[in-house]
Amino acid sequence: MTPLFEVQAVDRDVYQHRLESFLPSRLIDIHTHVWLHQFQAKEKGECLRAVTWPQRLALDNSIEDLRETYHLMFPDKTVTPLIFGSAISLQDDLDGGNEYVCQCAQKHQIPALIFADPKWSEAEFEARITAGHFLGAKVYLTRSDPQIAEDDIQIYDFLPLHQLKVLDRHGWIVMLHIPRRDRLRDPLNLAQMVEIEKRYPNVQVIIAHVGRAYCPEDVGNAFEVLAETRKMRFDISASTSAENFELLIRAVGPRRILFGSDLPILRMRMRRICEIGNYVNVVPKGLYGDVSADPHMREVEGDDAARLTFFMYEEIDAFRRAALKTGLGSNDINDVFYRNSAEMLGEAGMPESYLHDQEGR
Ligand SMILES: [Zn+2]
């Protein structure tokens, strides 16, 4: 059987020399997407209101593919994912995707979030999460009312107050990818993040991708504001910014930072650079089709291409460098890559048995 993707000498070298001994033996990946191609709309609507490069990485990501990915990338580790779907287009089969995630979670005894629709009423939102044994919700900006332009979308347009009330009542998790062009430094985003923490203190909020702060220019005064928060957590998924990881560690400490990947896109072979605040994924020529129209993608050839490794390894290595600079110890690293998530998932209702005997599932 051919493997899902190729692990090259360059990848093994990075893993063995920089990551293998840095990482604990058990990991929790708090941010993964699992879906089958059949749930995705054939024709994407014109206003997808999101970047296009992630769609080039994988047509789908079955639970089997996710497990094989961990096996190939972390051959000596045990990885437990928190899974959810990928219904980012309004035409996608949201219910089919959620049903599939629910079945995968039950069969493999792993935690999962529902991919939520902001149109669901308080009662419907609660009933769907309960019926599917989910631990909370993944919400996404593209599910906001289509009348709202991408730049004007606010958090409450896709995470309405009546759904926050439900999450608060149960102590459930919400995975929040914040909207708006200014990302983490956007004052409205910051104000609403702080407001959610004050008004709904039992919701376990995870700010995905460190608030999409992929470049130094995305930060503004965000970490001063966030240093005053007490509860919200941040996942480091899909970021390779050691500078911003360092600021995050200094602002909130290692107990509120969670390892997450954003698989399957973390299978990408790349390195990321920032140019005047715009992030660019540098990739091997031809590997991901025609990317000439995408301002976040650039191709390289020859030696430059041969040196590129997985996005997953780039992310973890960036965090390793930030950890070194801020003096985190191995207990802190274990917190970020395992214990913080284990505690949070337990508080949200995950059976403790899910973290034992993961081998062989
Ligand atoms: Zn994601």
C-alpha cells in the first residue's frame, strides 16, 4: 500500500534532530478537520469569504487518513485529536459532515465538536450537541448571513449570544477562528473576546491560530489586552511565527496555550515568510497546482524546494524556538502539548478512558 504522503530524508532529519525529544510521548491535537469529499458542494459559491489555498491540500480527510498522518509524522508518539468537520461553504452538507464526525468519534473513542450553524435556535443547538455526544462547537465566519461583506463580519454574526448561553450552561468548548482583516489586533475582535469571557465565564473558548496573528504586523496592542484575560485559551495551529508565540507565552503563560495542527493543511510542504504584513507560504513548484493567483502562495525550485518540510514541523519548531527564548521547561511543554487540553476536554465532559489505550484503535 502506498502511504498517504511521502516522508523524505529532510523530514526525518528535522524530526529526529529538533522535534522528537522536544515533544512529550503523548500529544493532544486540539484542532483537526475530518470530512469526506461527498459532503462538499460541487460548485463553490462566488463569495466564499475565505482564503483559497487550503482547498488545494487535500480533497478530504477521513479519520483513517488523519491517523495515518500522525503515524507518518510522529512515529514514536501517541496522538489524540479533537475532531470537527469542514463545512465552510454554505452549500456544503453540514448535517452529513456532522454525522460522519459523530460516528468517527464514537468508533475511535475520540473527542469531537459539532460544526455549528448560527441559524440554529438555542434549543436546536443544545439538542444537536447533546444527541451527537459533542463537547461543544466549531464556528466559522463563512456561515454568517451572506448579506454581510467579509470585512464587516463580527464574531457574534457566527457565534450568536443564544448559542453562547448554551455553551456557558454546559461548560462546553467553542473553537473560534476570529474574523476581520486586522485579525488579532482588530479592536472590535478584542473587545468581543474580552466581553465573551466576562459574560459567559463557563464557556471554554479556544482562539484558533493565536487569533490568526501569522505576522508581527498582526499583533498591535493585542497582547497587552490579552494579558488581562484569565480564561480564554489559544491554539498555535497553522502558525509558524516564533515571534508571536513568544509574545503569547509572555502574555498568558504556558497553561492557556494548546497545541493544535489544523490538519490536513499541515501536511503541506512549505515554509512561511512575512512581507509587509502579508504571509506567504513558500512551496515546491508544481506540487499544489496553479497558485499564481493566490497572494499567500509562492513557488520555489531546486535546492530551495528540496529543503522544505511539513507545515506541521515548521509550526512545532517555531514553538520550540519561542519556548527556548522564554525559558519554558519540559513540564511546560507537556502542558502545552498534552495536559492543558486533557484537563479542558475532561471539564467539557470527555470520558477519561479516551486518553488511555489509544494504541491499536
Ligand atoms: Zn481549522
